[in-house]
Amino acid sequence: MTTTPPESTQLCVRDRLLDAADRLFYQEGVQAVGIDRVLAEAGAAKASLYAHFRSKDELIAAYIERRILATREQLLAFVAAVPADKRALRLFDFVVDWVESPGFRGCPLQHIVGEVHDDAHPARMF
């Protein structure tokens, strides 16, 4: 019988929490989605959430940071496919593809700015 090391399980739970938060926060907004909904979607216990994030605010910040990093990676790969002198124009192609993608609901950063008015909120630090 093989067992999953505790570190892998914790990472898996953290990833499940972030995956659920990403789906729900992006589709419905960070104010509309409560912690219980994220936990149900992730199949995680409240103790698991607080083992990885001290608060919903920290979960929101981790969600937006993850989105920023993923988008940066996608953008860099997208523009790297063309010669350097054409990369600035390629940025516009990236934006068009993003806007036309299924499930597009706007910029997650703009959502945060629109929903979270406290400039000191962890998600507004990016």
C-alpha cells in the first residue's frame, strides 16, 4: 500500500482551494462568494483553509497573484513565438484571443479594484 506524503496532500488541498476560489471568484465576484462555498467546491474542511490562508482576504490575494503569474507566463510564451521586432503588436493579438476565449468575464484585476475598496487589502498590493 502506498500513501501520499503529508506535504503532497497539503499542496493538493491548497491547489484545490485556489482552483475553487479561482472559478468562483472570477465568475461571481469575491464579495458574492463565501468561504463555505469555496470549501464545498474544493471538497475541503475549514481547518484546511485556515492551515493555508489566515483569512478570506489572504485567499483572495493568493487567487489574484496566481492569476497574474499565469497570465504573465502565457503572455511571455505568446510573444516569444515571434521575432523581437514584432512582439509589441503580438500583445494585441494576445488580448483579442483572451477577450474572445470561452468564459471571458473581464480582467480579474479590474474586478478586484471594483469590489475591494480598501487600498490596504492584500489583493490590492499587486
